[in-house]
Amino acid sequence: MKRTPAILLGLVLAFLALFLFYPLLYSCRGAFFDGSMLLNAGDVRNWRLLCTEIAEARQRPAGRVRELLPGDALELMEQTAEGWMPQEADRARMLDGLNAVLRNPDFYRPEDFPGVDVPDGLPELYRMEAEERAEVPGQQVVRLNRRLVERSFPDLIARLRTDAGHFTLAFFKFFWTDTLTRQSILNSLALGVVVTLLTACIALPLSVFVVRYDFPAKSLLTGLLLLPMIMPPFVGAIGMQQMLARFGSVNLLLMRAGLISAPVDWLGGARFWGVVLMEVLHLYPIMYLNFAAALANVDPSLEEAAVNMGSSGRRLFRRVTLPLMMPGLFAGSVIVFIWAFTDLGTPLVFGYRRVVPVQIFLQVQELAANPQGYALVVGVLAMTVLIFLAAKRVFGLRAYQSMTRGRSGTAARRAGPLASAGMVGFMVGIILLACLPHIAVVLTAMQEQWFMSVVPTSYTTAHFHSALAHPLTLTSIRNSIMLSSLSTVLNLLLGVIIAYLLVRVAFRGAAVLDALVMLPLAIPGIVLAFGYVAAFSRVPIAPDAGPVSRFLLEARGALDPRRNPFPLLVAAYSVRRLPYMVRAAYAGFQQISEQLEEAAINLGSPPLRAIRRVTVPLLSANLVAGGILVFAFAMLQVSESLILAMREVHFPITKAIYALISRVGDGPYIASALGVWAMVFLGVSLVTAGLLLGRRMGQLFRA
């Protein structure tokens, strides 16, 4: 690889390493290591010899330990040295005594450790006044004393290879021993499975209708099918709270129609189905786009061959068409499952707390005291990857490839009057259901009085003005615009570089780079956000830290989201939406002849200048479309915003909406109005991107 592409590749890999893999690896470290440098039973290699050496105190290190040991622990060690066999409880008491020595900041004295390689930092600690030593963090004291004891008794005390503590799987036992954790995992899995199945039941017939048939108002209805994408389910759930309330619009309509005799508690005992409804209505367009693209690319000659062999109808679709659609089925199903499995906003708004994302969200503030959050994050990541690989294997075993290349789908045929009526009726019904959250949010934002009625009895537009004038919303709008703009610029640069490397440069590992870039689609946002909080929180800098370690720790502390989350929010938005920009730029590079760049280079233009002056202008439509999508989705990013923004002055729009929901008075109405403004903005963005990308827009939502 030439020098310039190698530098570009290095920059891309450095960005992914810092803001994608490092947070994930740090979460794994917190899940598999207990963070304690104290001694445990496995650290003592020979109890009899250790007790004998300390009891007899023939060497000064052993004498110093004996001097500081609590009396009961010393007595047990003397008995062990005399031949008494200690029981497990006795060994635990001796360990407690040894760990009390490790916690003592006055443990080290130079005269007691002659010839021992003293860890850096202990001499400085020794020279401090007693009051100053008492203020040194206990974890740092234990670490230094543990290293000193390891070097003083190298044959008796095992050396820890990392300051992260002991390797352990104990944190994962809560998956089946803790009732709340176990129930949350089962609920999240059930949510993902149910949402995926119901979404597929909607998306599959829709894709068949749109791709294979012509019927009245097809173009209009096809466009309206994508309406749910203009509003995250998190925002729609705010309005649906009013409609799904005990005496809300849904229950009142069902009771008036005679379908139920008593109100259904959608936000109580049946809130699982409330979350399912919201997510299905929001996610079916993503699955529909994948299914429709897969069906459009089915080779018609294979279906014709099956018809000539006597197959037709459902059997033809089940035995021939459906296997050929498997790549699209897999792509859509995986995205929907992961989204539903890890969705944070909708369960939070509905108060459905017994799901994994909400439990992770609640444990972010307890990272130092409770490592269970790390285990949950790693568990979610592992389950996501395993389900992804299992589904890919199952779908892959059932998939068949067409022999032709390029677009070869059959032409749509005209449906009869009865079939057209059925298709139009089905699509209109889905569209009306999908619009319920949008209608609910608009009505909630416009309500002045709404009680025991299907729709508000009086309306006002005051909440829309408040949404643009409230101090919290104004700050959040400014923050979101700034953060989204910065992430869009960063994604534009990275997207063009990565697409250029994948399309224009032949190098080993191109397939690996492509997979790494698409990996954020399979990594839940809440997992990444949790990793950011854990990996970039400020930690005390050890006195013995070298200049490089000190610089890295200070740089890490500068990114602490508790102080200023903006750098990490920009990085999180960029990482999560990078696949969209890469795919948009990738499609553009494929359509632009490489000969144009070669001609510019032959005329004396350097390669980077040729790309900037020739290729990038030709990519403008793709880049603008991808940039619009990245900006719009970053504006309404939920998980990262809810977790990383911890103070009001730093709130993006989605965190402001969440904060307003819980405020007494007009908070929910202002939140709904802000959601309507966001919905309008995202709708305009998607329409613009669709006009620029056309049919290629569906490729952005494929795993």
C-alpha cells in the first residue's frame, strides 16, 4: 500500500480503536476482573511456610508484617506454624489480617525491606507526613503495598499480572441468581423476539405488494409507509401515554365498540405490549426496506423454472422466492431485533424497568461500587453477537444465490380490483396504526384540556412556543445542533476516507475494514455509552506514574463525561452513524469512473488533490444525503444522550425531552411539542435524503 492510503487507514483504525474498541474492552475488563488488589485464598501459595516465616520473623519484611498484624490473625498464624491445620474460616481470618496490613499507609519503612525492589511511589509515600498519607486513596495504598508484599515473599504470594485485580466470573452469576437481573434478561429477549416476529409479519406482505404488484395510489402509499421513521419510538411513547392511559383514547374506543368491558392497563400489567406496539410501529419500515430490496433482486428465471416444473402460489414463494430473499430477511431481522432488545427510551417512558437497557442505565452512577453493570453490558454484547452469528448461520444455510448479476427482478403486474382493494386496505390500515404515535404526540402537544375523552376537548398552540422558548429546550436545541454538526463533519471526513480505501485501494484486510465499519450497527448504543462512562471517567494519577502514563491518564480525564460530555457525544454520534455515511459514499465511488482521477493525476495533480477537486464534487449528492441522515439521526440519538449528558447545561434534545416528562405541570406537553418540532425536522431530512439517494437509501439500513 502506498504511503498516503496507509496514513489514511491508520487514522481510521486509530479512531475506531479509541472510540469503539477501547470502551468495549474496558467494559470487559470491569466484568472479568474484580478491581481488588487485596489478597484472596488463591494468592497464598503455601500457608504453612508463610505462617512460619511471619511467626518466626527471621527476616525484616516478615517482622514488619508480624508487627502490624491484628492479634487474632497472628495467633492463628503461630498455631499454623506449629503444625495446626487451619480450617477455611481460619484462613479467612488470617487473610483479613494480611489485608489490614495492605491497607495501612504506614506499612513501608526502608529499614524493614533491605534488598527488596521497592515499587515506585512507596518512598514518596513514606516521606509524607502522617496526615498526608492518610489522605492518599486507599486503592492506591493497597496497590503499592501489594506489590511490595509480592516482591518481599515471591515464593509465597502470587503476583497479580494486572492492576485490574483478580480474574473472576462471579459477576455473571447474577444473571441467574438475582431475580431482577434474570427477569430483565428474559423480558428483553422476549421483547426482541416478539417485536421481530410481528414486524416481519407486517413487512413481508408489504414488500410483496409493493414489488410484485401495481395498484391505485401505490406511489403515495409506499411513501407513507416510511412515516414512522420521522419519529423515534421514545418520542411517540410520550403521546401514547395519554392514549394508552386507563381511561385514554384506546380504552374508550374499545369500550364504546363493545370489544372490552373494562379498561386494559396498558401502562401497568400490560405495559410489555405497550412497548411492543410502539417498537413494531416504528421499526417495520426498516425491515420493509430490506425485504423489498431483497425481493426486487430475486432472479425471475429461477421462479420461471419452478413454474415450468409445476410449482405455483404459496409453494413457489416458500420453496423458491423466500430462500432467495434470505440475505434481506437476515439484514432486516437482525437490525430490528438488536434495536428492540437494546431500546432504552421507550421502556423508560412507559416505566417498564425490568429490561436490560433500563437496568444498565440505572447502574451507570454506581460503576465504582457495583460491577454488575459491567457484567450486564458484556452479557448484552455477547448475546447480541451470538444471536447475530446464529441467525446468520441459520439464514445462510437456507439461502441460495442467483446466477445472474445486477438487478434482475420481475416487472410488477397489475392487480385485479379485489386484490387491489385488499392491498390498499392492508396498507392503509398499517399506515393509520403507524400514525397513532404521531397523532398522539401532536394532540398531547396541542391539548389544553383532555380528560375522559377520545380527543382533547380544547386546544392551544402555546406549548409549541414554549418548546422554543423554555430555557432547558433552548439550551438543548443549541447543544444538539452543535453536536450533530460536529459529528456530521467528522463522519463526512471518515466516510469519504473509508469508502475511498474500500473502492479505490486494493489492500489486504479490506473485507475486515468493511466489517469493522459496519460493526456499530450490531453494537447497541447503550453498550457503547456505558463503555464511554467507564473508560473515560477521571481516575487518581499514581505518584509513581511515568510521564507517558501521566499524559494518557490526564487525556483520559479530560474526556470525563461528568465534566464535559460533548467530545464523547460527538464521538458516539459519529461511531453509531458512520455506517450510513460510508455506505452513501461507497455507492457514489462505485458510480464514478476511476479514470477521471487517473486523468487528473496524469496531468500533475497529487492523489489527494485529485480526489478533492474531481471526485468529491461528483460525490456531492451522496455526501449531502448521507450527511443529512447522520445529522438528523444524531439530533435524536437516545441512549448515548441519556447516559452521557449528566447536567442540564449539557442536555441534548432527547435528554431534555426525558427530563421534561417527569416535571410536574406542563412538562409533558412541552416535551411533546419539542418532539413534534423534532419530528418535522427529521421528516424533512429523510425526504431530502430520499430524493438524493433514491432506491439506494434502503442500503443504509442493512446490517
